[in-house]
Amino acid sequence: MQFEGQLAQAHCQHPFAVLGPQFNGTNTFVQYWQPGAQAVEVVDAASAESLGSLAPANSDGLFNGVIEGLSSSSAYQLKVTTDEGESLVTDSYQFQAEAYHAVHFIDHEPQNLYRQAGAQRITLERDGFHAEAIRFAVFAPNASAVSVIGDFNSWDGRYHPMQKTDMGYWVLVVPGLTEGTRYKYQVKDANGHQLPHKADPLGFYAEQYPSHASLIYDHERYEWQDAKWLEKAAKQNKYQTPMSVYEVHLGSWKRPGNPEQRYLSYRELAEELVAYVTEMGYTHIELLPVSEFPFDGSWGYQPVGLFAPTSRFGSPDDFKFFVDTCHQNDIGVIIDWVPAHFPEDGHGLARFDGSHVYEYADPRRGWHPDWNSCIYDFGKDTVRQFLVANALYWLEHFHVDGLRVDAVASMLYLDYSREDGEWIPNVHGGNENLEAISLLKWMNEEVYRHFPHAMTIAEESTSFPKVSRPVFDGGLGFGFKWNMGWMHDSLHYISKDPAYRTYHHSEMTFSMVYAFDENFVLPISHDEVVHGKGSLIGKMPGDEWQQAANHRCYAAFMYGHPGKKLNFMGNEIGQSSEWNHDASVDWRLLDFEKHQGIQRLYRDLNHLYKALPALHQIDHEPAGFDWIDLHNHEQSVFSFVRHSLNGTQQVYVISNMTPTPRENFRLGVQQPGEYQLVLNTDDSVYWGSGAATPQQCEAEPVPWNHQPYSINVNLPPLATLFIVFNKE
């Protein structure tokens, strides 16, 4: 028979047509396949009574026979004898309806994908029979055969051929598998050629090198303790609350051992990192990608298992514990999400069934020249659902508070990093990737529809309009956008010798021309301290003291400037070396007063930023900001005022970007009354010069800087001051 050869060669597309029970009145024909089996007896699954034996149909392991009294509402098991002895097996091929249930309504809502596909734990119920099972479903529309393989069948594709459905999914129920069981898919392309064993694209847990196997995981087991956080987050206005983000690469924040030999686990990070972030006053932790990735050197930006938190640091439950602990300590969690590209590792998504299932087929659209990786086909319904489902998955199952979307510009433009002739225009002849734009809009709409307390943040480096405006207003729908322009301009300015800053003054003021076009986050991210760019403090000119002073002055200017804040780990201690993903932050520097002072400044900035409404309540509207003097290029002094929402508080920010102290510096102010100095980055506790600076002063009716009043202050060298006025 033809199907016998197909089974023996692991090339059977429709095993339900030939295996399992075929009902015909009171007599049921049962056919069972197990290579190496010597004898097979059928028993009632509920009563364990023998129902008869199956006879060998060939010498390869095919058995069949007529079994009386077996109905579609009952279940049977098989006593199988092999060289290794006798075992009791629950036949997968009697559960056709349960297997097909995986694709019921799978395309109706994005969430259905991770709720129905992959390896789902289900309960089988028949007359008097109750058993736990795993339902497998994998999308491989152009494969000629797919088998699920794993520890349970010696990784032999002949044992568990899957059934192909009309939707392109392959399905099968395998009873008796337990959590932690390793598995993959054996896939053959349209011509019958076997591909590298594939990890589950919907796998919830993944093993590390060399197997890269998927592991069965139950999402329902973990018991969350963050209800208070979620209730609080649901009531907050994200745009009017403080957001100071500590960006972290989990593999190099701290490396125990001598030499540094291992990673901290998620549970160790839940203790040490959360305690540190709490003390430092940050409101959020942003994690470089935690979706499973094979290559350490990609930092997670070459993900393969989008639905699995990397097992480098522990299990999915351990990652949930980390997020849970953050929430219980009033810290939000943002993860980097990478829908822009994926690597072509053999066990991953690339040419998944021998064809371009997930990526564009044409390399002018499907291959990324910057990262030598594949680009998702943003126009395919199945790929669009895959990506949107993944965004929702992290919010639903891991309670993360936000997704920072990497490399958005590379998605928006068809000619991104391509020369003429290397890209294909859209249907209108333009360079916009209309399919990617549509996908991003849909993703944002779904995120805010299902998780209104969450946020999406775009890393978008061009002037694409309305990135952080609602879709109904013609925008992409993101909640926030990284302000890459501010970052580039301000870092270019601060790296100049103070003697030349007078000629670059506009680089620090230009950001206010567009500051309210988007809901901005000010990022000093990992990208600015790697690939030869040096550390943040290393960008600063001058001797050791001036470098530290410039660093402190710039940090406070950033905290005063409109926009939410993000700083990469190590910036807050003035790490002198460039970031190395294989080494820890250089915590030994805290043995020195200079680095202690920088760390203390960042801690004080975070706590002040949260305590002073004027610094965070009106970040995204012109009403929250006024220049006092933006034209003082001769002295390289910048001064502006921030306003609170109710108008009762003002914070004046004055930055002296030269090493020249300026005594009796007159500054225009808007209100009469007393003004309080609350931060001076030159204070000796920050390793500053400690130059005398009055803590309080009274406004005088002397018009200055186009303001009706003014105060006299002493501006220390290379320093930023925060001066607060409260109407009360």
C-alpha cells in the first residue's frame, strides 16, 4: 500500500486517513503505526479491559484489525511490545477532532495564534476517560510532510506524522507529554527534501545551544502578585507622570565570578537589579530583547524564538517572577521588541518549510543589508497576525508594561540602507513600505485596545510624520518616540571643547523647534556607548575633573529638558570604558569619589524628577516650557523654565557649559517671591568644586530676559542648576 511507504519514510500528509480508528457501525477498524513494535493489544482506556489485538500488516511496524464495541465517544489505549518491553500508549490518531480544534477561528483574532497554535496543554475527555495531552499546531503551508519529534519518540520523524489542514497548519495531539519535554518539527519541503529540524515558531520555552529545542510550557501555572500595580497603571496618564528608564542588558549588568564567569538569573536579578533601580529612583527598566536568540553578540536583536523569554537566565516562570517583583516595587518593565528582521539560523523561521513562509521572497525586500538577516513579509496575513499576536503575547502572559520597537525606520522605508536598483518602489512609485506602515498601525491599535495601560515606543530616526499620534489622526499609533535628533545634536555639542561651543549653540536649542511634534523620550542608549563610540563620560572634553563636570552638567540638562528619560546602564556611574556585552558594568569604579559623585547625582536627579511636577507633568505640550534665554551663545549658558500642570510650580534650569564661573549672573523670572536652589551639579557631594552658590534668593522687580522679574545667581563652572518657585 502506498501509505505504508509514506509512513516508513516520514512522508505522510494525512495520517488521520490511515491511522487510528475508522468507524463502521459496531465494528471499528483500528490501524496503528510504531516502528519496532512486535505486538499490539487494544484496551479500553476507562476500564483497562482488553478489546482485542491488532495483527501486523507488515514488518515495518504497521498493525491493524477490527475492534468490536469501540465508539467515537470512547477512548482506547495500546499495550505495545518492543525489544525494550511492554508499554501503554494512548493513540494520538483517535483524537482527530481535538487536533483540528487548533485551527478553529485561529485567524479571527491575533491572540488566537498563541492560544491555539504551538504546543498547547489540553485535557482529553471521553466516556470514563480523562487525560492530559499536548496539542501541536505549526504553520508550514508548502511542506510535503511534518512530524513532531522529541525525547518522547527518540527524535524519529516516523513516529508522529502530523495532519495537514486546509489552512496550511499541521496538527496532532500527543497524550501523556509533560511540561519541560523537548520537541521540534521535522519538516520536508515541497520536493520531499528534509530541512534542518525546526524549533516551534510559537514555542514558549527554548533550550540553548546546541539543541535549540523547544520545551513544553504551561502558562497557567504562575500565580501573579501584581494586582495593585496593574490597578494603579490603569489609572495613570502616562504622559503626565514621570518616566525615567534604566536600560539594561541582562547578560552584562553584573557578572559574578572571578573572572566574570556567569550570568545572573532572572530570580537573582529580581533581587539585585530591582533593589538597585529602586534605590536609584528609576521608574522603569527597559530590557534589551529577551526573546530567545542564538547569538550572544547580537544582544538579542537577532531573535529566533519570539514567544520565548531567553532561557540564558532561567525559565519563563522565572522571567514572570522578575516582572512581578518589579511591579511589587513600583517599577515598570519595558522590553525591546524586534519585528524588523530575524536571522537565518537553520532551526528558525527562515525558509521554514523550504519556501519563504515568513520573509519576503525577493531579496530586495526580504534581506537586510545592515544586519545580514531576513525581513518579515509585512503584507502576508499570516505574518501580520504572527507579529501582532507576539506583541499582545508579552503584554498578556508576562505583564510587561511597554514595547520599545526596534529599527522602525528600517521598516518604514523600502530603500533603507539600499542603493538605486537595490529596492522595489511601492505601488505609487514611492519608497514607503505601505505594508509595514499598515502593520505598525494595526499592532498599535490592538495593543491599546486590549491593554490601554501599556505603551509602545518607536525607535525611529527620521522625520516620518506623526509616529506617536493616534491612527485615527493619521499617525502610526505609537505612544512615544525616541528623540534621536536631540540625542545626536546634544552629544555632538557636549563633545566639543567649551571654547568652541559658542559656534554650536543652536545644536542645544534646535530640539525645541520640534519638541512637541511627537511624544518624545530622550535616549542615551546602548547604541551610544558601543562600536567605537566610547563611554558617555569618555565623550566629554577636558581633564578628568572637566570630563566629570561636563557629564554631570549634561545629565541634569537632560533631566530638565522636555521628554521622558532613558539612560543605559553604566552611564549613571560614569563608566569610563565602552560597553562590552561579555563583561559586567565596572562596579569597581564606585571605590572612587568621582564615580560615587556621578552615581549620587543620577540618584538625586531621578528622585527630584519624580518629586517636582513641573519636570514631568507637561512634557509633550508647549505650555510646559518657556525659554528664558536661548541666545546666550557668547557665554554658552542655556536657561529655561518648566511648568507644572496646575501652574503652581516652576523649575528654572540653567546650564553653564563652560569652565568659567559666573558670579552675580542675572536671570529673568516670571513671578515675584522666593526661589529655592534644589540641585547644583557642581556640589562637592557630586565631586564638584563646591563653589559657593546661595540656596535661596528673592526675585527683584528688575526686568530681565524679557521677564518682569529677575534673580541673581552664581553659576559654577560646567554646571547645571535647578531652581524651584512654588506659588504656595
